[in-house]
Amino acid sequence: MTSLADGGRAAGGAQTRPSGSDSCAPSSLRSPSAKLVTVFTSTIYPDLARLWHACIRRSFPADEAAIEVFQDSDEHVVDPRWLPGADVLRRAPSRRDFHEAYNDALARVETPYLAFVDTDVFWIAPDLWPRVREELKRPDVGAVSCASRDQIVSHGTFAVVMKVAAYREALKSLPDGFFPAIEHPDPAVPEHRWVRHDTGDLATRAVVEAGWKVELLHLYRSGELARFRGITLSRRSAEWLGRRALVRMCHRSRYFWRGYLGNLVLKRLHDRLFADGPRYAFPHGAGPLLVQSLRRDWRYRLAYLRELRAGARRVETFVRSRPA
């Protein structure tokens, strides 16, 4: 675990508790009958959202959590019948895409906590939310990130639960909020030397610089989360470019290979769990892909395939063992 507690000290100042931090205590922001946390995600694919939702609704008590699913597509329509208890949000002027939807959620929700959880990250530990909730009761903790970036210090938006009041206050100095950004782009400098920030990176920095702690965890390593990387972009690439082009990309790129194989594994998992609804709409099979791809980087790829299958087994066991 990495704890971001020294953002203020990095600038040469002493760290102090943010002013008004007591206002982030759950008792002061909600009535006894209100929800405690809003769990928010953005999706393009309804079948992937259905798998995600099956885990989320078993991980968060219904009396504590509101679930929101933003439909970031006009092509693949989410049917609310397959996501019982969730609010499906469509595109609007305040949320034209998923980045705006994150900022809109932070500005709009009425719960003291807000969780951003990607649809390719599955919560499969029944005691995870209670542990996160207890950690957030600490007055100096602004967020708990259950799946964090590996290369840089950031919670991203994979699976982070934040104090709404803390983030609203800290992000007043960051109008773009959760948007990615390029820091000081200069046409005179080669592009590969530009400083790039991905989704949620600058928001993490702003909250830390405001004096809050952000707990950075990697719980997919411990099996408490199952993470399937590159799922959405690989499916979009197959739609835009065709399967043959995607197979060529998979041969060269770990990212697209992980996404393609992950979709094959999730397709089988989805159709086993949900026999009463639409099938997982990824029309491509493995074919020669496995043989071709394992000729390159085969040790890593074989290990990742095993990881995918183990993650799918954990998701299936969790969903089947816990009534909705």
C-alpha cells in the first residue's frame, strides 16, 4: 500500500488537516435514511455492465449504496431491466462523454462518498466495502483507491472511493477535474517528452496538495478484485477495423491481446451466468489467435491467460454464492 500523505510537504510547507475536514464525516452530510455512497461507472457495452453490476450489488448493501451507470454510447443501448436497482444515465449537455460524466457525478451526487469503478474491474470480496468505509472515517483520509496506477502515483478511476466534500473543495483549483491533460505542451519539444496525465491523475495530485491522504491499493493482486484490462478499446477496435486488423494488433501489442482474450473469457462467463438475457455481443472467437500470439512474448501471454481464467472463476464463484 502506498499512502499519499506528503503532497503539501513536497512544496516545502508543513502538512495540515484541510480546513473544514469535519464536514466530510458521514453523519453531517446525510440523514439517517439517505444512502452513504454512490457507485458510478461509465459503459459502452450493456453485457459488460451486467457482469459489473452483478458484483457491485453483491458488494454494497442496497440500503447504503446508490448505483449509477452512464451510457457512453448511442449505438449499444443499456436496458435497465438487466441492471435492477441501478439508475441508467444517458448523455446530456453536462456529460457528453465519460470524462464529463465523472465531473458531473462529483458535482451532482448527494451522498458523502462517491465510488468510481470501471466496468472491467469486478469487486469480489464481501468485506471490501466495510473496510474501505472504516478507512474513510479517518478525518485525514480523502480517498481509498482499491486499484491504482502502477507506473505513477495516481488512483485513476479504476476503483476509487472518495469523500465528496473533500474532492469538491480540492478541485475548485482544477476546473477540468478528472480529464486527462498534457502539461505545458510545447511544439518545439519532441512530443514523446511532453508530460502527460491520464484520467484522474491531476485530481489525485490536487487532493494530495490540499493536504488529504489518498490510500493507494492494488487489490487485484490479492484476489479481492478481478481486473480485465483493455476490454472496451479492443471491442471498439474490432468494430471499427475488423477482426483481422485486431488480430494483427494483438500480435504486436500486449494491450490489445489482453483485451481480446479478456473478452473471450468474459463472453463465456457472462453467458453461463445470464442464460435469461441477451448474449455477450463479442462475435469473434479465438481461432488461430492463441497460436499466433503465443509465438511472441509467450511466457507473459500464457501467464496472463491463466490469470484471466482464474479471475473469471473467482467472479463466477462470488456471484453464484451470494444471492442478489
